[in-house]
Amino acid sequence: MELGDLRRHHLSLVVEALAAEGPRSRAELAQGIGLTKATVSALVADLVDRGLVAEREARREGRMGRPGIDLELRSAHIGALGL
């Protein structure tokens, strides 16, 4: 698999996870699809730039540390998913 193909595959994993499971943080996505947080962050940045994914308000659940920011698909911007 070439590098471009691998990136497209990873992008599709992120989109499919958000479509199937609803809003998730980058950390939850990384854990769920088996990629590093850094990789997921880079992929999400690309999807946000393309207008396919949007960040929601930070969650405040009484946890220590930085609050998770959920990501959601911007369904109006997605016409079809190729499988």
C-alpha cells in the first residue's frame, strides 16, 4: 500500500467511526481505530480544513487535565462515502 493510499484509508477510518459512533474526542477516536493520537490529530485537522468535520464545545466532566473536544461530522458536507 502506498503512502497516499494509507492516508486515505486512515481518513476513511476516522469518518466511518464518527458516522457510526457519533461525536468522539481525538483520544477516543485514536483508541477506537487503533491509531496514535498524533496521527488522528493530523487526520482530523485535514478533515476540519475540508469542512467535513467540526469541533464541538469542550466537555467538562470534572476530570483533571485538558477537557476533551468532541468532533462531529458535518453531514451537510458529505454526499457519499465510498466503501
